[in-house]
Amino acid sequence: MFDTLLVFNTYLFYGLVFFTIGSVIAFRNLRLSQLAIASALPALAVFGFVHAFHEWSELYLQLMGPYTPMIWYSEMKILRVLKLWVSFLALAWFAWKMLVITDVARKPWALAGLGLAQGVFILHLAASYPLMPLDDFLRLAATLIRWIFGLGASVVAGLGMIYYARQQYRERRIAGHYFAYCGIALIAYGLAAGLLSTKAGLWVPMLRTLCAFAILVTLYQALKIFDREREAQIEAQQRQLLLGEKMRAMGELASGIAHEIKTPLSYATLGVDLLEKQLPPEPPLQHQLNRIRKGLDRATHIAQEVLHFARPSPQPMQPVTLDKVIHSALELMGHRLKPFTLHRNLAPQLTVVGDPVKLEEVLINLISNAIDASRTERRLEIHTEAMGDQVLLHIRDYGGGIPEAQQSASLRPFHTTKPNGTGLGLAISQQIIQQHQGELSLHNWLHGLCVTITLPRSL
């Protein structure tokens, strides 16, 4: 009687732990998260719910097995193997998602290893089925499922979480180490579920329960990172609202002034055109008219820039491959880049969600500034990389850089160091990047200025 009660409580708690793992993920809002692991966690939730059902049904079968009619005995054994396989398939799905977000899935050896494991499983079962009694075949199938899908998927998923934790550590996220602990707990569970058989005694399911409880505790702590991320998003939205109110007031004033200025500028430009037709084509007169026209064109350009900054157009968001946007911007700037040596180190297939035209406008602004800053050594560097769930774009020039005291001021509207600059290029670029939920920052490096753009990565 005591043994039966112990078995009942062990499997009941075992299933309850996995059900809680699924619930901890399922009842958390991950839709607005920018963390890459948010796309993989639903697979882990499915594993938690399915595995909970598996363990609870295992409890039922263990308790009611002696009372099962003999005609259903074979069907019951087949059902136990099938639900074990479905359960670990959900874990394999989570393991594959972890490989995707850590870029391992794009490596040929990962696909080859996955195909080899699946091939060994299917071929071995196909070859063994005609040669073995049903009971022996089902035991073999259960063993292979635990080895390949239980142990294998747990180890791969655990290593993926440890690697992801390293990425979080590089980004200085506090909860990153809990992902590593959760990965270690997953590996421990895989060893207990894949290598140990319940025939060894009740201590095996108890050990698996402890490993599952370790997964639950470490995962719960790791998921607090989403709470901190949500708090940061709310604070950023509040700051954006406050800044938006100020910018809206300034924008209405600036756009009104710019709009009023454009009308007399148009009349003045029309007057210059009429004078040019009426005056004799003498070089001194034409020179003065050209100076007037140049000044009017400059004033019109400034007014247009002010209107563009004050009234940003809505952006149609879509998946954008970053290297294609960079190549397009470089083609448009090709005439100015001819005397420059351009070093490109672009990671392939880095995708973000945004407006390709606006992103191209930002790149053209930044490349143009880098060209203007490079007076002696005509070299530029463009580098992209993936950093966890973010994409980083660096544009480096060899122009000597900007004093640190002026770097923050350079991002403010109407601040310029160019003789004919409007001071709106960097401000508009920063505005566009912020609308893409990213950041634009300036810092000096060994030879000049480095502009870094950080954007959320789309997987």
C-alpha cells in the first residue's frame, strides 16, 4: 500500500511540474518581446503540457495496468510508446528552435546530424520490426526514442540555452545566467530520462522529477528577464510620449514657419528666373544671379528638411535583409565613393523589420557624413554582425572623430559642424532608427568616428 501511494505521488508531482513549466510560459505575454528566445519558448511550453499528459497517463496505466483486459494489452503498450514519442518530439522542436536562434541550424553539420539521427531511428526500427516479437520491438522503440529524442534533444536544447546565456551575458542582461542553469537542468533531465530505466526502481522517476523541478525553478527565474524588458519598454514609451509632446509642439511651430517661408522663396526664385531672361548675359550679372539662386535653393532645402523632420511620414514595416539595403545605398553613393577604399564585412541574411526606403535614407546620410569627414585618408569601413536578438551595423571613417563633449550634441536638431550643413541629417537618422525600435550611437575609434546602429533582429 505504501509503495502504491509513493508511486502515485511521484508521478502526480512529476506531471504537475511539467504542467507548471508549460503554464509559466503560456501565461506570459511574449508577443511584444524583442528577445530571440521568445520565439522558441512556446515549443518548450508544448513539451511541458504534452509531457505532463504523458506522465499522468503513465500513472494511470501503472495503477490500472493489472486490471486491463488482455485483448487491450498490446494496444496499451503501443499507446505508451506513441505518447512517449510525441512527448519528446515537442522537446526536439524546442531544441531545433534553439539551434535556429543561435544560428547553429544554418550550419551544414547540424542538418547532417539531425538527418543522421532520424535515419538511424527509422532504419533500425524498420529492420527490426519483422525479426522481433511485438513486446521486444516496443521496448527497442522506447529505448531509441529515449536515446535519440529524449537524451539527444535535451542535450541539444540545454547546450543551446547555455550558448544563448553567453550571448545575454555579453549584452549584460542580469537574468542571462539563469538560462545557463536551465540548460544544465535540461541536460541532467535528458541523462536521467534517456539513460536510466524505471525498471531500476522508483528512484529513477524521483530523480527525473528533481531534474524537472530544477528546470522549472531556473526557467521561472530566467523568464523574469521578460518582466524587466517589459518595464523598460513601458519606461521607453513614457519617455517617448513626453519627448513626442515636446517635439510635436516644436514640429508644429517649425513646420508652420517652414511652410510660410517656402511661399516667398518660391516668389523670389521666380523673380530670379525673370531677371535672368531680362538682363544681358554679362558674367558679373550672371555671377550675382547665380549667388542669389544658390542662396534661395539653400533656404528651400533647409525649409524642406525642417518639414521632413517635423512631419515624419508613416512607415510600412516589412522584413528587410540588411545587406541588400547596404548594397543599394552604396550603389546610390557610388559617384562619391569612387576615390575611397571601402572595406565591407557584412554578415549574410541578417533580417530586420522596417521600411527599406527609410533605412536606406539613414545609410546614405551616414555614408555622406563619413565621406565629408574624411579629408586626408579616404577609407571607409562597414561592418554588420548578429548579437543575440539584435543586429549591429557599424560605419567607421578615418576623419579624426568628434570630441566626446560634442557627440551627444551632434544628434540634436540644427547642430552641425559643416559650413553648409542643416544639422538635421543625424537627427532625422536617429528619429528613423528610433521608429524602428533601435538605437543610433556615436563613439570615436582609433582612426575616426564610428556610428553604430542597433536594430531588433527578425528571425
